[in-house]
Amino acid sequence: MLRVLLATILFWATTAYGISVEVLNTKLNHPWSMVFLPNGDMLIAERPGQIQRLSPEGNAIATLRDLPDIDVGGQGGLFDLALHPQFSENQLIYLSWAGAANRSTNQRGNATHLGRARLDGNTLTSLETLFIATPYVESRKHFGGRIAFSPDGYLYLTVGERGQRQRAQNPNDHNGSVIRLLPDGKIPTDNPFAANKTGLPAIFSIGHRNPQGAAIHPVTGKLWIHEHGPRGGDEINIPIKGANFGWPRATFGREYAGPKIGPPHIDGLIDSIYHWTPSIAPSGMAFYTHTRFPQWKNALFVGALGQQHLVKLTLDGEKVVREEKLLQDQGLRIRDVRQGPDGYLYLLTDARNGKLLRIAP
């Protein structure tokens, strides 16, 4: 069904940073992620289970048809979208979502799913499920769900520990891990547990809480992620093959009731390269690589759901040397951050009447 969403263009200035923000659309239903098609159109995934196609100006074109069965509730629903690196040739689009267990198999709960389909006009065809993060869990929390393609041909998927923290320390449980696959869903033979049977072969790293940001560094080609801490201890990590990133054994976070969960460092576990305490509730993540804002070259941008701002991080190699907070006075729960093909930054805000924003000179 076509949703009539005429984009009302509004502006406000943040002169301290020399930017303005255009509000392209205000009628999105809890938007979670976006991708840009070669013709400039945008596809926006809404957590309740729809994908909206918008024009470059933010006007509605269509609601895509033939999506998978999506289990919507709590934090569950439709999550990330990503185009195949050769999308112009094969029209393949990847998506992640919460999917319910098939009760005929006596399983219960839901799991983070990864699938791909061919975009034919405004319909998803030849849909196939490539991966399911098992075991299924009776929980509405911490699905992760970000997708990233690395330049060396791998597909990464982040998976949260479903609010059951010890799962993140079990290499025989997909939950609480970073998954590495080939674009067709097959498991790379050099994955850390692919041959030695001490863990599940799709797992690349463990010890993650709820990673809701993933991006490929434009210089090194490495995957960077960020993940929610509980009460503090949000982290930026660079996943390492076979490594344990500590949750819940090592963390700056605290129980919501107040007590410490663990020490911030344990020998043999990998420390984060940066953390936020108190928590900002990070979501969405993008490196800036365009020439439109040369002063932002290779900066890392992160949305903040909890503290409601846009984070700009200046890097020196793999070290964060400066943090700036943009749009602090706007009350925006920023769910996703993307660099558009035009060199602007695009933001999605998490609300029933969510916004599509474009940061412009």
C-alpha cells in the first residue's frame, strides 16, 4: 500500500558546527535502518515490519511487498538493510529481523534472522533465509541485527545476547556474538571455530552484549562495532577473529540497581577502544568518507538513543582523540546514521512519527 508522505522541509541551524538540518520526512513508524539505491531512492526499514521506498527528497514512493514473517514486539521486529556489493548487477538486498520459532518443532521464542532477496521493482522476490542465530530464546530484548560487508568479501552480522548475559560467553551459542559468513550464507573455512569444533562455526567473536552499530573502516577495511552497556559501559570494539570481548565478565557497566557487574579489565579478554559511562545508548554508525565536508574526513558518527544526540568522534588510527556532541538540544532518539551518495549525513529518529533528517552545509 502506498503511504502518502509528502516531505515537509524544515530547517534549523547549529552554527557552532556550521551545519543545518533538513527534515525530509516525519511520518516513519519506528525506522531502524536505511540504504541508498543507485538511482538515489532510499529504502527505510521500519521495526514494525515494513520497508518504505522514498525519493531522494524524502517523498513516499511505495511500501515494499513480500517481506518475511517478522516477530514484532518489545525490541524485536525488522532491523537492518544492506545492499550486495554488486547490487547494480544482481539486485540482491540483505535484511535482518526477529523471527519466531516454528512451534511444530517444539521450539519456543524467537531469534535474529538474516536473509536476502532480489529487489524487483517494489517487490522482494526469491527470498531465502541465510542464517538463524540459535538457540531460539523467549525474550524480546537484545537482538543486535546490524549487517556489514567487508572489502575482502565477508558478510558480518551482529547478534545480541537476548538479555541473558551468560550466553555471550558460550561459543556454542550464537547469541552475544559477531557472525562472519560469505555473501551466499556459507561459512568461511577460516572462521575460528570452523574446524576445531570448540564453538559454532559461524561465530567470529564472542563476549558482546547488544551490538547495534557496525561499519567498515574506510582505510583499514576492518569491521568496527558498538554495543549497549547496561548502566554505562557502552563500547566501541574492533572484532578480532576468535576473541572474547568480555561481557559480562569485564565491563564498565553496572547493574540497573547500582552494583558493579565486573571489573573493567581481565587479562586475556579484549578491552574496548572507547566507552561511554554513563550510557548514551548508541545505535547506528557510519564513517564519513566524502569530500563535501573535508574537515570530517574519516570521522566516525554514532547516534545516541538515550542521551539524544549525534556523536562525532575524531580518530588517530584506532584511538579516539576527540568527542563532539551535535544536535543536543533537539530531543532526537537517533536510531541510524548513514552517509548518502551525495555526501550528506542522513539520520533516522526512533519514534512512532520518526523523522528522516539530512545534515547539509
